[in-house]
Amino acid sequence: MPGEVVGGQTGGQPKEPVQEQPEGLPGARVYKERGEMDADGGLKILPEDMWCLILTNAEYPVPEDYEVELEAIPGTEQSVDKRIYEPLMAMIGDMKDQGLSPIVCSGYRTLDKQEKLFNRKVLSFVKAGHTKEESYNLARQTISIPGSGEHCLGLAVDFYTRRYHKLERAFEDTPESKWLVEHAQDYGFVMRYGENKTDITGIQYEPWHYRYVGVEAANYMKDNELSLEEFYIEQSLYG
């Protein structure tokens, strides 16, 4: 579905990527953005960077007029925001060059699909014996509530592997997960729902879920162990 536009707000244009070959990744095609620093050497966030830093969670729904141009991921039924396609494919390509087998099992979702997945999760807890209120609260810890969800932005992907087909905590023990933890930030991706961040993000630990935020922001968040919510506070991005 190359060039397909879904949903109202396209955001700014991505910065032109340049390719570098970092240590530890022979033949790597790591996308580095031409980031800017402020006078104190800190991260400088420009308005045109905000398209990939948009925040959605239980308190911040996806804008009703949000629009995204999608690019299909070869060999899958998934797609992502066209602007993150090249760094995503570079990252996957480098993983494969290292003998790994990452598979994107979830990319862009419509808000309707997000709502259906959430309601299905609520029902599963009800069937397990929980009250409707308990089921709702348990479900929102494992999947974004209707109206929100990073997959609805087209900026997030879930991974599993050729050998491991479960979105469960044990994914963290796979070679693919360990590689992503070490290198994803060099392509602009961060593990969005990190361990010990549940009280901040509202979502349980998801080692398989990676979000594109841009190379400069990703490295900064990784170095400082920040969730996107914490990054927003530190950078005074809440409006």
C-alpha cells in the first residue's frame, strides 16, 4: 500500500538521513539524523521534529484529524508511516546480516481495530472471572484504551522472531530482543514500554514494542533511561 494516506495530520517532514557505519555492526546501514544541540550541549527539539515525538496514551488520545501515509513492509501484512520505513528496514536488514530473524507482526492499526482488540482483552478477563471494572483496568495495562495507541500513529512496531511467535515477557531472552536493546536507538527506535516504567506509561513491560522517535531523541532517551512521558516532562513538551 505505498503512498496510501489513512486517517488528518501529517506532521513535519523527516530530516534527510545519512548513513554511517558504527562500531560493532559490520556493514551496518544505520540512519543518523542531522540533529541539533542547544547552547548547553543538550538536545534541541525543533517543531519539524515533533511528527515523530507525538505522544498518545490514556490521557492523550490520537488527534481526530490525524492522518498518516503508509508504506507496506515487504513479506508481511503490516505497514508503517512512510517516514519511518527506511530506518525500520535498515534496522531489520542489519539484524538479518547478523544472522537474526526479526519479524514485524504488528504495525499500523486503525482506531477501530484498536478498539476491537481492547474490547476482546476486556472480555477475556471477564471470562476469567473478573468484574467488568476489574477487567477494564486489567486490560488497559496490557493494551492502549480506545482512542489512543501508538500503532494508530504508524510509528510503532511489534516484533517476534522466526522461532518465537509470542508477545510475552520471554521475548526479552531472544537474541533479537537483546540486539534491539543494544542497537535500536541508532536507528531512531526506543523500547516504548520499558521495565519498571509501568507507573509512568500506564502499560506493562513490553520488550517487543518499539517506537520511532528519531535518532537524536532515541539516543538521549536511552542514555538517560527515560520513557516518552519522562522525556516530555524534561523537555517541557507538554502543551
